[in-house]
Amino acid sequence: MTTLKNDRYIRALLKQPVDATPVWMMRQAGRYLPEYKAVRKEAGDFMAVCTNPELACEVTLQPLRRFKLDAAILFSDILTIPDAMGLGLYFEAGEGPKFKHPIKSLADVKKLPNPDPEIELKYVMDAVRTIRKNLKGSVPLIGFSGSPWTLATYMIEGGSSKAFTKIKKMAFAEPQTLHLLLDKVADSVITYLNAQIAAGAQSVMIFDTWGGVLSPRDYKLFSLQYMEKIVAGLTREYEGNKVPVTLFTKNGGMWLESIAATGCDALGLDWTIDIADAKARVGDKVALQGNMDPSVLYASKERIEQEVQDILAGFGAGEGHVFNLGHGIHLDVPPENAGYFVDAVHKYSKQYHK
Amino acid sequence: MTTLKNDRYIRALLKQPVDATPVWMMRQAGRYLPEYKAVRKEAGDFMAVCTNPELACEVTLQPLRRFKLDAAILFSDILTIPDAMGLGLYFEAGEGPKFKHPIKSLADVKKLPNPDPEIELKYVMDAVRTIRKNLKGSVPLIGFSGSPWTLATYMIEGGSSKAFTKIKKMAFAEPQTLHLLLDKVADSVITYLNAQIAAGAQSVMIFDTWGGVLSPRDYKLFSLQYMEKIVAGLTREYEGNKVPVTLFTKNGGMWLESIAATGCDALGLDWTIDIADAKARVGDKVALQGNMDPSVLYASKERIEQEVQDILAGFGAGEGHVFNLGHGIHLDVPPENAGYFVDAVHKYSKQYHK
């Protein structure tokens, strides 16, 4: 078994005792850090960092040098799979990700390949191996993927969307085409995440950023069903170590019971739900990750510390809490505020772990 | 008392018996209708239609000529108040609404005037009077406003937003400035809606499109508190008729109990909540409006009818349901599908009202 110097994050996901609540931040490697901006400027663009294992490793480690984070997360993008399927990912300044060849028909879906993680996505696996090696067992490495529904929104809309009219049109007018797409993407996500685990990821997280735009029934049908398939297909133990899996549906607060029933180890929570309510509803089944509004990091040190204490008190005593923001850190947050946040979690959580 | 030929909508909001469930559609006057596009093309732009009472009346009545809708809604924009306050509303093609002079400081907030509805917003009141006269008592006229929080997002961000970082920065770093703004806007909304009621609106609705981006505590503090103030300040009976008020927080499904406790008559529901659950939670206190996913209107006639039947069955027997979409109708929906939807509500709801 691998011995981690700091295994709080893994232990908390497995609801095992810890000395303090572990903490990491979604998008902890990123544009709020000047050292990240320097790498990015040198490299050219976002994908140039993702596709270079040394640079991906460097930016992954940057926040760990500044803050006492309890986990590292692979620096990559959720859209690597559709890109490897041939959709042609590109980024336009200020406009978010786009695809040159979005999915328009059943024929488009049928011809999608299942990318080989060690060929088309070898750059990701090389990044995982490089980061894992350079972490030297200090903290665990988190691998990740987008959920099939979330990936499909970009694949069909051709980029970001507000109303998701193209994918919803397909969901209501041609559901069998969408189900075939979601099933193929789910298979690719399983292969991809299992390859990340084999390459060194010690836990994996599935980001369902857009599951919350569906009705309760359609969420189960088009998003949750495929995440459940992925959970069932994942390597849950590797070289003697449990590999916990976290599912995160943004705006999924009303559906926690269903998500917890998939067999995952933990649920990510955004800030629109009170963590005490979430714990009362599903805390006996799964660990909870979250859930401070990232905008609190705009506040004073005192206010940040107060908010951390409120959320810790909301979760209360007992195991199974990984502290995080409810979504990615904003790019204009002062880095020192992220430091106040991380330190406050460790400082004020000790009383709940005795 | 005014005698309405069709008062189903008002009766349902007041939880009184009806012969069939009333139905209308958010954005029922709009770009999915070719006759709307013709008026719009002639007029020039969106605000040219809003500011011309005859044109606003014409487009308000257009959907009523096609469909057996149980209510008309004033054709206007939620951003008329900030525009009247001097922020300079304009629209850029494909980009949504923007303000020339967004709010940046306490000084900006302090100098905001409280617009006189019969001076700066006279074009809205004239539209209400013209529509009410032309409706000839056929169906009730709904007036509306944005919620203070929702209006403030546009006033501070300067337009639409994804992460709402500017207003959240103010909420966490300078809350007293934001509270002053919200309070001033709430006062203006009260004056504005009461003027709409005096001009002929028989019911009013408050659209809180962006309340759902807040945490439970911040929702109460920055959004709900000010809607509660508005509800308390509204004319609830006019010339012997009750004037029901509906509050709609998009993505507010977790907070229905708090919203129902404001004293409003009805809650708008988006499609992310099961209407049966919503009824079980707050159906004894308020009427419910909703909640079909607007994207269902992309489906076949059979599928649309099935979805209508499912939602009617979810609400079940008893009074207090106004059927609607969970958000505005999409601009690329075939008009005949909207007709199938409206007819299906009347046809299949009769069995629940005996």
C-alpha cells in the first residue's frame, strides 16, 4: 500500500477519522495565481499547458507551495474526451470552450470513436504520472472527468450555453440519439478514469456542471443514469488502496438522495444548500464535499474565517467532510484570501475531530 | 367589481374553484410568433415596442388571438426601473441587455432617484391602460417587475452575467452599499407595481431570475427580504377585487417554505422541482404556478400532451394551480406546439376540478 504523508482527504471521503477537516479548492491551480499566469503566458494558451506534462505538473503543484492543501488535482480540462473523439476543441478569448465539429445527428454519434487513453489522451496520463511522481506522497492526487450529460451539452451546443436548446431539442425530439451519445461517452469516461487511476490518480471526481438544468425525471434519465454506470465501471481499489469517487452535480441540491444511491463515496455540494440539511439527508450514506460560496473569498479575513466556522458547525461532529468551495475559485480573488480560507479550515475544524 | 369573462387565472391564484386549470406562458408574446417579428421589424428594436403603448398592446394581444390563454401579460422588460433611474439601458444584438452607467460605488447608489411611474415610466402605465381597455374584460392582465436582487445584478454587473462576481464582491466586501441599493430598488418596485395596479393590472408577478445563485442565508438576506418588503407594500385589493401576487425565484426549489412565508398568494416553479413535492411542502399556504420545461415544446404533440398530463396528475385534485412553463418559451418553438400545450391543459385538467 502507498503511504501518504497526508491522507486526510482520502480518509474523509471514506468517512474514517481525521485530525482536522481536509480542504482543497476547485480550480486551485489557475488564473488567480500570478505564477500560473506566468506559465500560461510562456506556454501560449490553456491547452498548451494541459498537453505538456511538465507544465501541467508545474501548475498543479503551484497552489500546494502556497497553501497547506490536503489534495492536488490534475490540471486538465473536462473536454479532453470529446476533443480526443475528434470534435476539435478550441478556445476563443473571453468566450469559453468551443468545438469545430459539434454533434448534429445520429450519424455523427455513430461514428464517434472510443479514444484510447494511452494514445489519443496520452498527454493526460503522462501528466498524471509526472504529477504523482513529483508529489512524492505528500498529498493524494485527484483525477477527474466531466459527466456524460455535461460533456454532451458542449458536444451538441458546440460550446457553452445558457438555455441548452439544442441538446434539449434532441432530448425531447430524438431521445434515442442522445441516449446513444451518453452511453458512448459514459464508456469513454470509464476507460479514461480507470486509466487515470492506473497512472496514479488516488481518487476521482465527476463534474456534472449542467445536470441542474434538467427536470427531476430527466436528470435521472439523462444524467444520473450514466454517472451510475460510470461508478459501477470504475476501479474502486488499486494496488491495495481504496479509490474514492465523488459525484458533483451543480444545482443538484434537491436530488442528493438519488445521487447518494449511485454507490459513490462522496457528493460535491454547491453553496445553494445548507450543509447541515445535506448531512441530515444523506450523511449516513456518503461523505460530503463543500460548500462555501467562492465569492466569500472576496471578503475580509474575519468574514472568511466566520464563514468557515459556520460551515464547520453546520456539518458538526463526525467524519465524512471534505471542505471545498461550492464551485471553482474566481480568477480575481487575492491569493492571500485563499490562504486564510485553507488555514481557517484546519484551525477551526480540530474541535470536531476528537 | 370588475366582471371578467374568464377569471380562472385570478381564481386559481386565490385557491378558489375553477372548471379547468388556467394556463399562460412566460414570454407568450415574443419572437416565436411571426406576427411579433413583423411588429418588431417595423418598430426597429425591442425598446421601441416597449415604449410605444399601441405596439406594446398589439404584441401583448397577439398570442391571445392564437391560443386560448387564460391571462395576458404586459409586454415590457424587467429593466425599465433601472433605466428610469438613469442607468441607460441598451441592447446589443445577441448579447442581451446592458447598462451604460452601471453602479460602482456607494455614491452611485445614493444619487439614484425613485422614478415617478407616471412620469419616467409613463410609457409602461400607458401600455397597461391601453392593453386593459383592449382586453375588454376577456382575461385578466398581469403586471410585473424584476426582484430587487435580480435588478441589482444587472445594475452592478452592467448586463447579463455568469458568475455574478461584481455584485457578490459588493455583497461580501461592502454589504451596506448593496443593502441600500436593494432597499431603494424595493421602494421603486412597490411604487411601480402599485401604479401598474392603478392603471389596470389585475395581478402582479415578481421575477427573481437570479436569486438561485445565492446561498440559503444570503438568499434570505439579499433577495427574499426585499421581496417580502414589496409584498407588504403592494395594493392587495383594488376597486373591490383582490390583486394576487406571485413570486418566482428561478432555482429556488429548495426554499419554497421561506418564499411561501412572505405573504404572497402564489409561487412560480421552474421545472427542476416535482410539482407534487412542491404541493406537499407549501400547497396548503399558496397557489403554485408552473412547471413544464419549456424545451418540452420541441417535442411531438403526443409527448407534449403526455407531459401536461403528468404535471396535472402531479398536482392532482384540488385548487391552486396555474399551469405555465418553468421559464420563458424558447424563441424557436413552433407556434402550433404552444397551441397543443394550451389546449392539453384545458382538456386534461377538467377531471381534477369537479
